[in-house]
Amino acid sequence: MATWSELRKLVRWLFRRPEPPPTPGTGQQYQTREQAEAQRRLLDQAKRLRDTQWHRGSTQIAPTMPMAPGRRAGYGTRGHR
């Protein structure tokens, strides 16, 4: 029983002690570090996307479709025939 009493006193003493405040500038240090890591991740992702075969491949121009006689390509809309 004496052990339980001593343990209870110790726990009460620990909970009464105030937690010391963080040193000034700690939050700014964390924020700066997190921003640098996020920027590095974004740059790595952009580099990976640039290096993919899809991005490096040249674009192909679609072959031109023959136009019906009397039609002009690229002029007018469906309503203007």
C-alpha cells in the first residue's frame, strides 16, 4: 500500500509541474523546414513528370482530312452553312 501511495504522490507532482514554453522561434523553424521539404517534393515530382516518355515524345500532327467540294476549312459553324 505504501508503494501505491508513493506512486500517486509522484504522479500528482508530475502533473502539477508546468511544461516549459518552447524557445522563441521554434515554430518558425518548423515552418521553414516544412516549406523547404514541400518545395523539394514538388520539384522532384515536376522533374519526374518532365522525364516521362509521354512528356518527352514529340507531338504528331493529325493527317488532314479531304474536304468536300465547295467547302472551306475552318470557316463558319454548324448554324452557318
